[in-house]
Amino acid sequence: GPWEAALFGRVLQRADCLQHCLGRRLGAAPSAHRASHAIRRDFEQREPYNYLQVAFFQLKKLDQAVSAAHTFFVANPQHLQMREDIEKYRRMSGVKSDNFRDLEATPHWEAYEAGVQHYNADEYLQAVARLEESLTEALSALEECRALCEGPWEDEDEEEEEMQPGLYEAIAAHYIQVLKCRQQCVLEIATKPGRISATEDFIPSHLDLLQFAYDQVGNQALAAECAASYLLFYPTDEPMLEKMKQYCTELGEDTAVTARESIQHYVQRSLMEKKLIYYAVEHLGGTFNDPDLWTPDELIPENLKEKHREDQEKQKQETLDGEEREKRGPLPFEGIAVTMDSRQMNGTQRVVFDRVLTESECKDLLRLTKAAGEAGDGYRARRSPHTPHERFEGLTVLKAIQLAQNGDVDWRDAKLLLQASEKSRKIIESYFTPGKKLHFSFTHLVCRTAVDEEQEGRMDLSHPVHADNCLLDPEGQECWREPPAYVYRDYSGILYLNDDFQGGGLFFTEMDTVTVTAEVHPKCGRLVAFSSGKENPHGVWAVSRGKRCAIALWYTHSQEHAEQERVKAEELMKQRAVEQDQPDGEHQGADHSGRSSSELPIPNGGARPMSRRHKPGSDRTQHPKKLRARDEF
């Protein structure tokens, strides 16, 4: 019909215009300038800067080498070799702090983080300026991303031989692919370099912060405009509706308050695209991962709402699980003292137990650490992956049993490692998650030894501040639960074996990684346990003299991520028991430390938990500035 000619006439004119522009800019067929997926991925991961830093270093252009290295490291924070290179650059003479700059820094992220910092510091005038800048730059970056979506058709099932679609099916499929790409652009601009997860509600959060900041500086007109803009995303948000009533009263009922045109356009266009995508998913098939939390429920087709409800129920259950974790269970062994709990440690999901091991058991386990230095796994007395000023030695439970099989260590010491870690697991499970099974994720007998000749002028930590199941982002006040973090870990523990060294204490911080909230000093038989998430950022002070040894423990509720090396170690131990013709878990006679059963001995006397009450926040004054010298990354 005539509509077809009119539609495709405009399409052909648009294609001709694009071909002309590309030819004039690039001077060749556009297809010759399209990069492969591999090349695009390398540039997204800033791989060229890895090569550039080496080239600049060889050319003795140190400032450019440092900038290139830092730019690469921002997007690849888990790259250990680059971490070492960065540390070497910091120690070089002639390197200035401003050389460590991100050459690919996106304007909206720089402005956003600065704005949030001003906002948190109650500097609202400065916050307004930077947040407005961020919002403008973010919307501009969004348009650039959307323009790049109009590329060639990318067949997700190109390996499968299927009948080719007809004209309208092909057009519809390509158009919906473009729309889905445009919708995902909000995730791209809301994802900080080096991260996978996006900041939720990135655009609405700007408006929420701005309305409050404008109100604080006395500009109710702009505060009302931002509130009205925010309500386009969440029209039933009660607190914001109350603020709107307040602003209208202050400004006068006759004053018209409208949302920003740029936000109106953004929301209307997004809703139109979502409506088309959901229609295609319902009638033509396929899937759509909606990037927005604010999408109206009525826009989602009825047969797709069930999955949406399931996602909401899952989120609700996770909240209930969090509340349930606050209920504490009884300890399964007598004589163990709760030295500090979460309240005394100024945090949540934290606890310190004492008397988990006896002095003789600590000595027996320390004997194993000698084997770790000579034949262990871990780093076999090499420099620590976290600092060049310490050596690192490690031994897994399986390696300990294998060494016992070879006669390199005493069987009883190897078995004690299994027993001590299992006892710790039962204590932590009973205290934090009574009735819910905790599985071992990883068990590591580990020592950190100070390198004597490397301690002068030392400014770093034994282990930088981190969280155990997410990637900590102190500037953005976020912790991204995504690979390469061990996202399945739920609880962590450290069972200390000695205290005859200097430094090496554990400390907890706030999300900024600088404000120390609690410290734990190692000693034989002390077990510190905590949840592995963003609520417990922690690090280890530098070991400046001697050797610090402990059993590092990580646990998971997920059976599929249970430690397989431990299963194998227990099987070998059972084989050993069969060979000795005795029930598994019993020793032949008394051992050198007086142990005669598979359980660790329980100290006599039910001493009441030691109460060490701290004034909330008082621990924050204990050496908080020591962390200022941490690597800024």
C-alpha cells in the first residue's frame, strides 16, 4: 500500500544520508571500518594501555608510562602484574602523584563522584554544581551510546542453520535488537570503569540528590523542578510527594511546577521503546532484561509478570534471610569465650571468639607451617601477592594430608588441621546461621613473614582493604558482587596460631576503606568471624617483624561451591584409618600433645564471655590515618 512506499522512502533517504556522511568522514566503504568483537572487547578493557605503559617505559617517558599503567589498572583492578608495576612506579624517584591519572576518565563519573562527596560532606552548593554537570554529561553519553546501536544485524544464533526470515520478520528482528541495545545504554553509562554491575537508578538518583541539595541551599524552585522530574520515574513515591506539597506551599499555589524537558523526553522515549520491545517479546518471542527498576507494572504483559513477581519474591526472601541472620545461636562447645560481638566492634555480623585452640595445639599446627615453607602450595615462600615487603607461605588441607602420606609431616598434625577448621566451622555456623548448613569454600594454613631488609620506609599494608565476596569501590561507596570476586562466599574466619611478631593485626573499616571501626589483635586460639559482604571491609596491618600464622577460612551456603580438596583430604584420612584397622577419627595410643579422640579437647570450666565494652565509634580514633598511605586503587 501507499504507507509502505512512504515508510521505506524515508528509510532509503536515511540510509543514503548515513552512507554519504560516513564516506565523507572515513573516505571508504563503512564496512571497512567496523571493528571485530575481539578488538572492541580489548578496547573496552583498555588493553592497548597495557602495551603503551611498557613502550613508554622503554622510551624513558616515565610520566606517560605511569598514566598508561594507571589507566589500564582502573579498568582491571584485579590484574596482579599491573598492581606490582604500579607499586614500583610509586617508589621511583621523579614520579609525581598527578601522573597517576585516568586518561579514559568519563566526565559524568568524575563529576558524579565529586558531587556525592560534596553531598556527604554537607557541602550542598558544590554538590549542586557537580551533580548538574554529571547529569548533563550522562545524558550526552547516553545519546552517543544510542547512536552506536544502529549497527549491522548481529545474529546470536549464527551457528545454527535456520530458515532465513522474510522481509518484515527481518526488519522487526533488527529493529528490536536496536531498541534493546538503546535500552541497555543506561547500564553502560551507569557502570564505572573496571566494574560489571551498574549503579541502580543512576538518572533518578541524580534528581533525588539534587532536589535535597537545592532545598538545603534555599532554592526551592529548582528543588521542586527536580522533585517533579523524579516523580516521572516513581509517581507514587510518598516521601517525594510530601516534598512536592511542601515546595508548592512555599512557592505559592499559583506557581507552576513542571519536570525538566530533558527528563520528560527521556522517560517518554524510554517507555515507548519498552512498549514496543515487550510487544515483540510477547508475540514474536525472545527475551528482554529490563535495565530499569522504575518501569511501570502495567507496561509488562500479563504472561511476563510472573517472572517479575518471582524476582521480587527472591529479593524479599534475601531481606528476610538478612533479618534472620541477626538471631544468634548457642555455641556448640564449652569454654569458648565471646570476646567481642558486633556492637562492641562497631559493625554488623562480626564476632571474636577466644580459647578455640590450646597452646599445645597451636604449637602442633605451627609445625605444619615449616612444611608450608618447604613444600607447600600457596606461594612457597615467595613474595606476597599483596606487598613486596613480606613472604607468603600456604598449605591446603589436601596438601597437608599428602605430605603426611609421604612422611614429611606428622599425621596427627595434618589431622589437627582438619579438626581445628571443622571446629571453627561449627562455631561460626551455630553462632551466625543456626539450622542452616555452612560448607567449606576454602581452607588455607598461611603465614606472612616480614622481609627484614625491606621494612625501612614501608608505607603499605600486609593485605589491602577489601571485602571477601564483592569488589570494593570506596569512591563510589559500592561493593560489586561480581567476578572475579568469590561471590558465593557467605562467611569468613581467621583462626590465629601465634602472636610473637609485630604488626599483622586485622582491622575493619567503613566503605571508604580509611575510617577504622575495629581492630583485632592476633593470639593463639583466637577466632575472628564475619560475613563476607560489603558490610565488613577489612585489611591487615603490615607485618614488620617476625612471622604471622593463621588458618584462613571461607564458608558458603552453596553446596555446589563446597571445597573439593577438603572432600579428597577426608577420603584419604578415612583410608588411613582403615589401613590402621581402627575406627575413623581415633589415634593409636596417645599422641605427642595428649589428644586421643577425633574432637579437639574442650577446656574445662564454663567461664563467662569476657565483656569488653567499647564506646561506639571509639575505635575509629586508633590509627585511622595509617590507611592514608594505601594504594589509591
